Amino acid sequence: MPPAPLSRSGKSRRTTDSPISYFIQKALETPGLISFAAGLVDEGSLPVEEVGAAVAGIVADPLTGRAALQYGSTQGLPELREQVLQLVCDADGVRPSDVNLTADDVCITTGSQQLLYLLGEVLFDPGDIVITEAPSYFVFHSLLQSHGAKVLTVPLDEHGMRMDALESLLERLRRSGDLARVKVIYTVDYFQNPTGLTLAVDRRAKLVELARQYSTNHRIIVLEDAAYRELRFTGADLPSVKRFDPKNEFVVYTSTFSKPCSPGLKTGYALMPPDVMAPLLHLKGSHDFGSGNLSQHVASRLIASGAYAKHAEHLRNVYRKKRDLMVQALETEFRDFPAARWTVPAGGFYVWLTFDGIDTGPDGPLVPAALEAGVLYVPGQFGHVFDDTDSVPNNECRLCFGVATEDQIPEGIRRLRKACAAISAGKREKVKASV
Amino acid sequence: MPPAPLSRSGKSRRTTDSPISYFIQKALETPGLISFAAGLVDEGSLPVEEVGAAVAGIVADPLTGRAALQYGSTQGLPELREQVLQLVCDADGVRPSDVNLTADDVCITTGSQQLLYLLGEVLFDPGDIVITEAPSYFVFHSLLQSHGAKVLTVPLDEHGMRMDALESLLERLRRSGDLARVKVIYTVDYFQNPTGLTLAVDRRAKLVELARQYSTNHRIIVLEDAAYRELRFTGADLPSVKRFDPKNEFVVYTSTFSKPCSPGLKTGYALMPPDVMAPLLHLKGSHDFGSGNLSQHVASRLIASGAYAKHAEHLRNVYRKKRDLMVQALETEFRDFPAARWTVPAGGFYVWLTFDGIDTGPDGPLVPAALEAGVLYVPGQFGHVFDDTDSVPNNECRLCFGVATEDQIPEGIRRLRKACAAISAGKREKVKASV
């Protein structure tokens, strides 16, 4: 006799498998497949020697070795928090005191993903509202579903989240009395996952201004996910949204060592207002009372030795070349293709490809045709949520050039073109057959 | 003008600072203090060379180096899951197939603490009931408070959780109609934190039987926290509670590499039924989509090379000696002390000291007297919850011999005796004064 069934929590019942599990499984099962789907980092440039040297340095002295192998603190290694603060402030061209920040305002997390989760736990009750970009990072949407938060979206244009649309949405919520439920405005503001687009500098200031303006009875937090910031390969860095929050009141800035260094360290960080930090640390105490201490010591040593900055510079060259290969291949293969267009990101991992007239969705014809041709992408649909609308675009693809090799990139785009051609031919056949 | 206040979630409002934060802070602020409070591990025996060698081995080959520095999977490194399964089954003297387990039933977490949190998230809605030992691990109680779970407790005797009392409690809950809210029975069954007591073998079988018997409409999960199992220094290992769950239905077994190896790796693991695993992994996907991959590769290599087993053996000798020093010091200092008694643990880190007539609580006289004398303990009261009763014992101390050095242990106990004497003298003064 089978045992009685589990009685699961409401939160667990809201939490489903990742929408892309099927795609990851397919990638593993299909030999020879070129994957533009997984958001993994470039394999060949992982800092194997650098991490080896950092650990060798740590264990060379029993004192530093023991410090790295003992428990750390819930908030994270103090010297790493100082370094992170300096990194972000240097990038923004300010001193920490200019923006009312100290290392006490920095928390180290198990990747930036844990920060996204914890902040949600601090703020969201089921039914609360989070405003995201359309499209946005689909793992964040899964997390919001766990928390029972309601997602409302703001469209993007080539300069990122549209502030006029955000303002209209906030105004509409104010009028309907729903502003009280708005907790967070989320932006992936550098080379966005999934579109590769970057938020323009004037919109950064405006975003903080809107959060402040609509924080009438409670504070609306801007969650700035800067995971890809350090992987800019064209143009000058832009100041963070956090830079426009000089009193450290409205913006939580999060980033990670996963992209510009190594995902295996699973070390992220965040800067936030003190009254967000305190409850977040209480929850983190229950989660794990501190992220991996050895990894934090490794990250700290890589920054101190200069290896981190040098490696990030190397990665910018690696990914610039990959971006160029992908964009060139798209121009070659899709130049003559009716109404195909794509973003040309200035950093990060992602190109966003849009078609007219091809259904790229998980149940559409392109997914199987692409698999047949030996290439995998993430259907753009996963980046969208059904909010107030009853349909989302189903003609977009996220193409990640992070993990595919330089040889694979042009070949993968050729295969995608072949898959598109096969569908178009199939359509013509169908049209003929129905005539 | 200050910004509008945050509007925090119900969960965040239920989550408070750790009760022992004050004590940790005191320990940091007081030079020369001997701390029996922090549950840290012995500093001198941390496996600095072993971890150094493991990482050197990993980075020596670019392929293994890159594998360790890339993203891992949500469930954890497959080879480490195989090794963990074998470790636990070897300790229990069974083959995995005897107890219906494969590596698919193993999950790697950010310390065992994360497993405790995630399992709570899978199962608990506010108002659900968790049965724990009295006293129990206070960080688990904090976590239950976050989840809004109600704690009911079962007393311990020298053989661990009393099964007659557990059965009475379950029967009472059945009669009152509250059985439907009982989700978990939690036991720290090897050298319990905080008492050092171990669950007797016949009670292990009985515990699973009771869970099965009372799982009438939904399943009651036994959560076995075996964090200290590998640190046994007297007598033979006992089979796990999990060993008495041959179909893998009722027991979630969790343990960690923090105690028998290194807390800095922050790597724990758990074995659980498949229908617990699936929703737990969905939640872990939202938390972090996988714990630190480099740390998992290090743990796996330490096990494969034999360094892990060798190191655990070394630690058993280290902690046996520390236990002996503490127990000897207690005999020397408290032999003539009226009604002081203490446990003599067969493993782990903790001695449980009970007085008659001295208030050991956070607001009692012993805490400041001990600080004055230069020693710190954890008030036993923190291990208790106010469940159906309106009072908990306030005459107990948790003494951890994990982090104090061999020299500090006898000196710390001398200081504690001095503090007790000062209070007793103070009391006599008061009595005299009031006569």
C-alpha cells in the first residue's frame, strides 16, 4: 500500500518546475546539438589557474587557511564586502560616502539569485505586485510565482524600460487603489537577459524619481540586477541606477562573480538600504547563516591580487568576439529572410531575435525544426508573463552566445536558418495542399 | 524627510534576530573571553592541507578545473551524490537497493541548514505543527518561527526522545482533530545539539512506526538531523532512523560536511523520498539553482582520495580529548557543587549542564557573572519553546567544547565555577541582608 500523500504548503503548490527544464533535458539527450539556450559561461576562459593560485595562497598560511575553512558570518566576509563596495563605487565614479554607503550595506549571497529570492521573502505576501520589464529574466518570474506575487510589465524599447509606460502604469495603479500592493520595480539594466538591451542613463535617474514619487504610504524598492555589468565590450560604462539613490533609500543593487569570474564560486553580492538589510539578514540566518566562506575568501583574494580585474578584461574580449561572430552569422544567414531582426548587445551574453510570421513558442513548429537541425534556443515567450493581457508575443528567440564555441556559433545560426526555411517550405506546402 | 517605511511580508515580520546574536556580539567584544557558546569547530584541526591538495588536483587538469568552476545542477554534483549515498549506506550496513535509494534521492545543499529551511518551505503553512525534542536545536526553532509553524515538544531522557511521550502527544492531537496539521517530527539523533544525547536504537524503529501509524490522511515526515553522526568517539555507530524506512517513504535524512570536515565548504546533503525531492528541487531552483559547485568538487575529491575518512578519524580523537578535558574539569570543579549534573556525550560538541537553584537564563544572574569571570555559555532556555506550557526550564547551560582550545577548557570551567560561587555568595548576602 502506498503511503499517505504529502500535504504540501501553499508556496510549494505554487512552485513549478523551471519552464526550460525540458530544453536543458533535450540538450543533454541530443548529441551534437549546438545550444544557444543555456545561460552558461564560456568554458575555455574559466579562471582555472587563477583560482588554483588563489587557493594555494590561502592554504599556504595556516591562519588564512583556517579562516577560510571555518564558519563565516551571515552577512559575509568583511574584507570582501569592502572590496565589493569599492568595485561598485569605482564603476560609478563616486566615493562610498557620497552615496551614503558602507560595507555594512553590503551582503554576500549564494549567487545573485539568492538575493532575488531573499528580497522577495522580505517584501512579498501573496497578491503583492512586482513590476518587471517585458520580456524579463524568466527565473525571476518563477521565483515571483513561488512567492505568489502578481507581475505587471512595462515594455522595452532600444533604450530599455520605457519610463512613460512605467509612469502610466503607476498612475493607473494609484487610481485603482492598488499602489499599496506594489513592492518592487525590477530591472536587468545592463545587457538585459533576455534582450541584450541596456537602460539609458536619463531613464536611470527617472526610475528612482518615479519610485520616490509613488512611495507615498510605503516604499517601492527598485531592484537593479546588474549581473552582466562588467561584461561590457562596446562603449563606456553607465552609472548604476543605485548611483541616483544618494541616500541609500530606494535601490537594491545586486550582482555576482558568476558572470565576470566563475559560476562555480556561487558568490553574489548586493548593496541595499539598512532597513532592508536587517530583515534580509534575519531570513538569511534561517536559510544558511552565511554563504560558502571558502568561495568568499577566493573571490576576495582574486580581487586583491588584481587577477579579477585582469580576468574580466580578458572575458570582455572573449565575449566581444563571440557577439561579433553571432551578429555576423545572423547577417549572413538572415539578411534575405523576411522580417527577421535582432539586437546587437554592447555586452553580456544575449541576442534577441524577432521574426514576423514564425511561431517560436514551445508548442510551435520552430522548436522541433531547430532540434531536427541540431540547434537549441529559448523561446522568447518564457520571458513574458500573461499579466493584464491575454496573449504574449510568440515570435521571439533568446540566443545565448555564452557557452557555444567560436566554431559552433556560425554553424548554429546556419542550422537555425535551415530550420526556419524548413518551416516556411512546410507552410508553402500546406498552402498548396489547401488550394 | 525620511522615505516612506517598508511594507514587509508576514514571513519577514515573523522572523527575528537570532536569540544568540547578543552572545556572539559579547564574545567578539570581550578580549580574553573563553567561549563555550559558539558551535564552531576546532580551529587547529581544519583540513587546510587536504583542501589545498584537493583544489590543486582539480585545477591541475583544465577539464576538471573548468567543470568545478562552471555552473553545477540544482540537485548537486552526481558523483558527490553517489558518494554520499554510499557513505550513509555503509554506515548503516546496507546496500542502497536494500533501502530503495539511488543517487536520485540525494540532494546537495548549502549546509544542512538550507535543507531544514527548504523542507519547511515544502511542507509548512502558518499554523502547521512540528514536533521537536525539548530541548532542541535553537536555530531550527527560529526557522520554524519564520515559517509560522507551531512547535510542540517531546521530552528527552538519557536514551533520547521519549517514544511514550511522542505517542501520547500524537494520540492527543488525533483526538483533538489537530493531527491534520502535523507535518514533521524533528530529531537530532546523534549527540544532540544541545544536550549531547543519542536516540536509542529501539526508539529509532519506533519513531518510524509512529510516523507511519499516524500518517492516516497525509504523511508525517521524520526529519533526521544527523549532523554530528561521524563525530562519535565512544562506542559503535547506531543505524540511522532512515535505516528503518526501507521503502524511502517517511524519513528525510540530512547531514553535512561542516562538522566532520570543514564549515567553509558550506556543503550539506540529504536523502529523501522522491515526492519530497521533486517539490524541494523546484524551490531550490528559485533559491539558487544549485549550491556552490567548487565546494562540491572539493568534497567529492576528499572522499575519493580517502582524505575525508582519515580526517574524520583524526577529528574523533581531537574531540574525544576535548570532551574528556571538559568532563574532567566539571568533575574537579563541580563535584562538591550542590545538584550540578552534566551529560557525558559519546560524540559531537556539546555537554549539557544542569543546576538546581541557579538561574542560567539570559536575564538571570549567571550570564553576567560568567562574563565577569571571562567565560560564555548558551543559556539552555534558548533550546526550549513555550509550547503548551507557560514556562521552560531556566537552570541549564549548553557548553560547546568544539572551538575552545585544550588549555581553555579547564580554565573556562574554573571560571564558570567561580561565577556560580559568586552568585551563591551573593544570594547568601541577600538572605543575610533581609534577615
